[in-house]
Amino acid sequence: MLASPRPRRPGPGEIAELHAWLDDGLRDGERGRLAAEYPLTMGAGGSRGHFAVYSETGRPVAHAMGHGFVASVGRRSLPLGMIGNVYTEPTHRGRGLASACVEASVEELRRAGAGAAMLWTDQHDWYRRMGFLPAGREWIWQLPPGFGSAEPGFGSAEPGFGSAKPGFGSLDGMRGEVRLAEDADMEPLDRLYDARTVRVHRPWSALRRFCAAPHTTVAVAECHGQVRAYVAAGRGSDLAGVVHEWGGDPAMAARCIQWLQRHGKAHAVLSGPPVEGLGKVLADLGAEPTDGIFALVRILDAQRLWHCMTPSDTRVSFRDEGATLRFCSPEGEQSLSQEEALDLFFNRGADVLRDSLRHRLDDVLPWPLYVWGFDSI
């Protein structure tokens, strides 16, 4: 029996039990695993976005959580949200409880000002019923067997904290080395991440906590004592052997990827378009990309999202009319479905806008939105 089918926020005294229940259901009972993998949302100081349905005995039976964040895309800052850790006790499935928790999380994100909510799943049909549709593009680069082959000056030390540092030869006339990231590297790594064209606003300590996640390996490329690039592969139970974040010089990042593959830590690279120079380096080294969907996304406030994405002098605006969106410009008005609006926000409207308008907006819209692996919920 349920205390109520309506989701509610857990009280402070219920958080520990809720986390243990989620670890049981999503991580085979390994206590503290979700907190270690997702320190910003499930770790100490997180846990503000939970919604759960409880049984009469006070045990959680269904759950979802939202996490609001701000993404920088070029010079624009976009308020967005993520949904994650959706789970229902097997004996309570088929009753719409998880859907209710997702809706509660979505409404909380909407009230907080998020323009859109996104999530990652293979259950597309289930989430489509709640208005989450495929949006954006990402690439998976499969690393060929020879991608990590030895090069002049390449060492053979196995990865391990404080291991020997294999050199990678001359880059821009400088001798360099690849090694595992150390605690003292976190500040320069934060600076490299903050220099990205597309990034999520993070607390300054976030990367240090991300790098400590189980089954995560972070390699850095260093020249003359200066960290010039970093690459992260793996994250807990997700993204095993997949490079999902990098920063710094693309050629040096590629050397880190070679080193990770050579030591059995990476077999693929996950990236958004156009990967800011890394794509060409990967292609030149023999990696081949496969095109895929970025995320499932639900627009929460098209007008707010558009206002944040574009300068005020574009003379283009949105009117939200429920199932459709009215797109107004000097060229006239155009009704967009939710699918077409997502194409506009995440793919520059390549398939839905008149050519003249799309070309004009190409100079206005920011680089396509992407959220890197450490920032996903």
C-alpha cells in the first residue's frame, strides 16, 4: 500500500535511506556508489532534487530527480535542467509512479527557470509519452587497434597513481609527457575546462570530485612543467572505456587518448559537434565517427531559452501556443512543432527554417549545445 501516489520531497532524515534504496536498485546494493559517481547531485551537499513516492511503511517505491544548471555556449548562458536516477521498485511498476516523479522534477526545474530538460536513456518510447524527444547530435569515435601504437619517445609504464611518465615526442617544438592526473593538477585542469567554447558552469571543486569517481581514469599531457591537455575516460558504471571529456590542445589531448588506449583504458571517444579541433586529429589518426542522438529533451520555456540564446536585436521571437510554437521574424511567422523547435535549438533549424532565415540565424545562434560526460546526471 502507498501512503500517497503523489511524489514528495524526502525529509532530511530520509535521505540516507533513499540513497541506500537507490544503490540497491541501480547499483546492485553497493552502498555509496551513486554518490561516488555523481557527487554533485548524490554526494554531500547534493540531494536537493529528489522526488519520491513512499509506501505506508515509509519505504520509497519510486523516484526521479532533477538538477538545474547553466551551460555556456559561446558568449551565451543557458539555464537548463537534467532528469536522472529514475527508478521504481519492481513490485510497484506499471502504475505511473515513476512518471509522476519525473513530472514533479520537470515542474520544479520549470519553476527554477530552466528553458529545457534533458535526460539520457534507451527507453525512448516511454519518455516520449512525457514529451521528451530526441534532439541534437553527438559522435562516437571508435579507436582502431593501431591508434595507440608506440611512437618515438613513447614509454611503456602501466597506469597507476604516480606512475612513470611516457614521453610523446615533439609537439610544437616542445618535449612532452603523458601521465595520470594528480591532485596538484586539478586547478590547471579546471582552467582548461573553463576555456572550452561549450561548458557547464561548475563549482571550482567539481572536477576534483569527478576524477575520484570509480573506474575513472584521467590522463594529462604536460610540456615543460605545464599541463596543456587532459582526457577523462570512464565514469563508474557508465561510459566504461569511453573518453567523455577533454580540454586543452587537441593534438595533446589525442596523445592522452593514445596513451589511454595503449593501457586498456579507452576504446572510443564520445563528443559533440564539432569537437573544437579534436575531430580532425582523431580522423587523421584513423578513428572513425558514428553519428548519434545527443539526448532526449523537453522544452519547458521556449521564449526564455530563445531569449538566452540570442541577442535582443535579432528581431526574432517565440510565442508558446502549447503543442506548437509560433516563430516570428521579419520574413513572416512560422508554426513549429516540438520536434521542429528542438531542431532549431539543437541543430540550427537545418530542416525546418527557410534558407534565408536560417542563414541569418547562423550568425546569431550559439554553437550547438552539448553536455560533457562528467556533467550528465
